[in-house]
Amino acid sequence: MSMTIDIITVVPELLEGPFSHSIMKRAQEKGLLKVSTHNLRKWAINKHAQVDDYPYGGGAGMVLMEAGLHNKRPINFH
């Protein structure tokens, strides 16, 4: 029995390191775990691959655009 973990992130390169060491690495080598990172920008809808926007009503911070994951292209991780 194995476990598959799919992580959608803006910076998949940052997560490759932690999952390639220690217990996680041994589990993957034994075939017990498969960790896949996916770049959120793959589903961006504009030419700049923008995935964040300003919050409605103003204020500090940024929010993720929902259109990226809800557009007409199906999400296929594998």
C-alpha cells in the first residue's frame, strides 16, 4: 500500500528539498510514498502566469486568484 501526495504551489522548487531527505526519502525509495509538486502557474489564465491578486476592499496582503484552478482546462496531475 502506498500514499500519493500532490502539492500545488507557486514555488515547487522550494519543496523538493524537504521531501528528498530523512524519513520521506526512505519512504519514497521503498515505494511507500510518492510526492509530486505542481506549479500553480501552470493553470494561470493570463500571459504573465499571474496567480495572485489584491484583496477586495483594499488592505494589506495578496490573495490567490480562483480562476486559475477553475478555468476550462482540466486538472491532470499525472
